[in-house]
Amino acid sequence: MNTSDPTTSWRKFVAPEFVFGWGCRELAARSVASLGARHVLLVSGPHIEAAGWVADVENNLSAAGLRCTRFLGISPNPRTYEVEEGAELYQSAGCDAIVALGGGSPLDAAKGIGIVATNMRPIASFEGVDMVSVPGPPLVCLPTTAGSASEVSQFAILLDPDRRTKITIISKSMVPDKALIDPAMTVTMDPTLTATTGMDALTHAVEALVSNAHSSLTDLHALEAIRLIKTHLGQAVQSPEDRDARIGMLLGSLQAGLAFSNTSLGVVHAMSHSLGGHLDLPHGLCNAILLPVAVAANFASAPEQYRKLAQVLEVELPGEDLQVQADALASAILGMGRDMGIHQQLQDIGVASSDLAHLAANALADPCMVTNPRDMTQAEVEQLYGQVL
């Protein structure tokens, strides 16, 4: 067998049990009880509480006789110390399962809380790939954004404030036990959050499609994610309560998550993690800014995969010159972001030219760089940052 051919080589595909559909959050208590749990640590953040989703899910759990202890102190970029605090509360309260609801921040934090609580080690010690020796307790995730897909992935991204960088933890041990993927929970996102999380989902799908670990199976999910996001993101931004748009976007996010969890990511996420850790910036916004220049830089290393992307986006690639085609595709993706109201460059969100060397060094150390379709040098990564400064 040709093990270098992604169409024929052996591939493992990892995914949790999940339910998708409007109102499926009502299965929260049943899902937790089926895992043998009686006392839940409910992990979320203040914005989710304000939107009413914490009380909604807590009432569902309590009505079934399940005890709940709240931990709502999760920042938009979850801190390592928040994870440590959550693990301490989990243990002191005598919890036996975790339910997480929110975007990628509470979901990633919940994964971290679980592995700290069972392994009794600082969260930073799990940084990297396959560093989790003992799985966390039962974990049920309910996403409230159509972006991170953390509810189906083996990734957790956390901010280390002492190092001012994000740490990436990748382990099959962190794939949630169950996910309840309810589009109704995304209706409370405002247009800006809808746009940036949607571009995050698009970036997941694009980087999975061109990852050097892609396969025919992951391509199916990545391409369908791109089609769904192209079809529904604009309408979700313009009409936040549009039910069909919310269903389409959350399904697109799910498809992208199934793809990237099994391929890893690339230079866009490596650079975004570095940016977000250094300046505490919104992850989806960083991805939206960086994706076009990364497409232009990577195109020649995976032209057939990028042509599949162009076909789904209905972008005509002119001529035969790879760089001309790359620029055309990058321009179309840039325009897509601008159509969603994303016009910022890095200097608009606090980045200075003096930051670029440090940012590039951290990006090169990120595990996501391993699966980028081409190797990059420090100077090349600095140049990519510079192009959108």
C-alpha cells in the first residue's frame, strides 16, 4: 500500500458521540446521566450566563435530580490559572462530570479542567501532542458559537499569561464524550461575533483541506464545511435570528471540526495563537486577517487542494501561473471577510512592527506548523505578519 497517498493510506478518524438539531440541548440531563454522573461542574463564561443559556441548561440538569456546581470565570481567551481554579473547584465540590457550554473558550477550558483534575499536574505540562496520560472525567459540550468546533475536537488552546503565549494541547483523551449541537444556542451571537467565529470555521476547513495529513475522508468534511459557510455566513450576519442560516453555519462548523481534529491545522492557526497569546486578541478575528496571505503563500505547495477550495467558493483561477491563481483566491477570501464587516489589519488591533520577530518565533514553535503544507522560516513568517500589518 502506498502510505504517502492520502486516498489509499490508513487513517484513523476520531469523533465523539454527538446530537445535532434545534433544541437538542434538552438532552443535557439524559446525556450526563448516561455517563453515570450525579454532580456536574457547569463550566461557562459571563456572556453565556447573561444570554440565559447557563440557567437554561442548569434547570434541565436540576430537574433530573443532578447536582450542579457553577464555574463561570472563563475569559474570552481562557487563562491557564482559570483552568487550575476550575480543577480545584471540581475536586473540592466532589464533582464527577463536566458540562461545558459556550464558544471555544469555555469548552477548551473544560477540557483542561478535566485533565488537571484527573492527572494532578499543572495544565502547562500537557502542552504538545499526546501528552495526556489519563483521560479527564466525563465531558458533555454544548456550543453556543458556530466557529471553534471544540465540542468534537481533540484540541484545547489556552493562554499562558506568564509567557504571553497560547499553549496548544492535542490529545485524543480530550475528545468530549458527548456533544449536543443545538443551533438555537447560536442565535444570541451578535453580527460581529457571528462573522469572526464564522471565519474561524472557514479557516479550520481550509487548513484541514491543505494539511499534509489530509485524507479523502477529511476532504469530504472540509469541502462540505466550506460550501455551508459560503452559503450561510452572510445571511447569519445580516439576520441573526434566521433559523436556516444558524443551522447551516453550525453544521458547517461541525463539518470543519471533524476535518481539522483529524488533520490538525497550519500556519494561520500557529500565527493566530501567537498573536492571541501576546496581545489577548479575538482568535476568529486574527484568523480572518491572516487567512488570505497564508493562502497566497501556501498555494504552490498544495495547488490541487486549493483549486478544490476555489471551485467550492466559485472563484475562477486565471491562467496557468500558480502565483496569479494564488493571488486570485486570496483576494476572494479577503473580500469574503470584508463582506462580513472585517476590515482590520494587525496595526488596528494593537500589533507593532517591533512585535513581529517575537510573534514569528512563537508561531514556529506551535504544533500546528507541523501540518502546514510547506515549511517556513522565521523570516517568511515575519513577512506574512508584515503583509497585513
